[in-house]
Amino acid sequence: MENKRDPEENPRSLYPVRFALATASVPGLGASPGVWDLLLNIDSDIVLSSFLMETHCMRQVFRMRPWIFPPEPQAIQEIFVRYGVIREFAKGAVMEHGGKGDAAQVGFLTKGLATFSCLDVQSQTHIFALLAPGRALGDLDALNPHRVAVQVDFIRPSSVLIVPRARFLESLRASVEMMEIYADLAILKQESALEGMLANFTLDLEARLRVFLLSAITSFAELQRGGWNLCPLGLTITELSRILSADRSWVSTKVNDWIKLGDARKDGRKLYLHGRLFDSVWDWGCGKQNLRSSPEGLKAEPKPIEHYAELRRKRAGLS
């Protein structure tokens, strides 16, 4: 019988077990540290300290990487190419969307960089998604007429194709396949945002920095575990600190520490990170041969519209 708790057979089971045992070993959160000795027949202090100090978690629950939204499938991009009007946004500008009925606007970023963020009760900004070119802005809000407390902040000068909400929805409703592709896309985006929030809640600052960089690298290229990886999008220290709600001097010091250790290097304004920097990052979706940041376990991208058309033909018994 398959052992669903065996991490070698079911890697996804590893995180709940680690989490439950770790919390049980922390005073005030459950049983005494001896629970590790009883359940696993190993020294609880060694395992707990090793896990908490050396392991960071990237994807903890869902399929999508934290913070980095997936690119729009070709079929969605074509809506903006066909009907969009270009609009320029300066660095620091905010794009309003949602809450205006059919007068609301949906955007598609063609150049620049933006974030999704919200304000807390003390008016502090919290970023939970980074939007690179090829991503839509305000599309999730377009699905309903209600306003939510989320805003698009442009952290670089940006160009955006703007489409009225009514036109965007009309295009989505043009076929069953379009609705299906967007339903799956919306789920992936929400998963990414939730993973970003989980990272903010559960990881310390250095862990968040490593996890964010790994998420960014694997969103645009394959991770070179034994070599150098370019920090994507030309992200600067200032931008990294803003995304992670960290002090700029702390991020700068940490990167310089990595450079001294040989885990990072700079070439002009480009930052390169060695793959070993991410050996301590655990991901529930990695392969059973490697319970760390296996590139094979990081695949979750929107499917083309042809995939949904084929599914529909199969449902109808046509293929």
C-alpha cells in the first residue's frame, strides 16, 4: 500500500509534517520537544534548529510561484493588441481600476514594471505581486463591478495598452474556450498572490529575499544550480527593498555579504546569483529525487487556447 506520508513517495506530504512537528516543538505552540524523539526517533533539538535555520519555503501550498504573476496567454494578449490604446505612466504613478462599472479600464503592460499593493491601517504599502511586461492590470477586478483595496503602482516609467472593461468582458465571452482559459489564468494569478502573502507572513527577511529571487529567476529562465543566474528584469537594490518591504541598506549589505562569500557577483549594473544560494529553499512541488528547489517542480504556466478547444472536442466525442 502506498505510504502517503512518505516524502520519497509523496513529496507534498513533507511540508505539513515538518510544519506540524516544528510548531509542536516551539513553547506555547503544542507538545514538548520530546515529540520529535518519540515520533521520529531522532534528536528533536538538532532537527528543529536545522530546519528553522537552513530551510526556507518557496511554494508552500499552490502551483504558482510567489509574487510573480504568469504572462498572459496569446489569446488574451490579442484582446489588447486589437482594441487597446497606448497610455504612458510615469514612475510613481498609480493606475485606477475597478469599481466603475463598464467605465472601468483594463491594462496590458508592454514596457516598464509595476506592482499590486495594498495599504494597511497605518497607511503602509504591502506589495504582493510584481508585474512584468506581458501581464494584465486590473483584469481580475473587471470580472465584477465592485471596487477592492488594491492598486497598481508603477515602479518604472511604463507603457500600457488600455481596453474598456466592457470590451474586455465581451472578448472573454466570445467563446467557451476563452472563458475556460481565463478561468484557469485567474486561479494561477490568485495562487501567486496568496503564495506571496504566505511568504510575507511566514518567512524572515533573508528568507523572503532568497525566495523572491528564486521565484523571479525561475519565472523567466531555468535555474542553473551549479552556475550563475542573472537577476531578471534588471531589478535594482532599491526595487528589491521596496518589493520586500525591507530597508534598502539591509538589502545592499546582504547582497554584498553574498558577494564576499562568492555566492553573488556584479557585472556593471547586472547582478548574478549562484545556484547554491538557493540550496536551502524548499518547494513542495519538487521531484522526489531532490526535496529542495528542483527546476522540474516549478512549472505552472497558462495553457494556449488550442488546449481548451481540444478538451471541448474530446468532451463532445469528436476526437
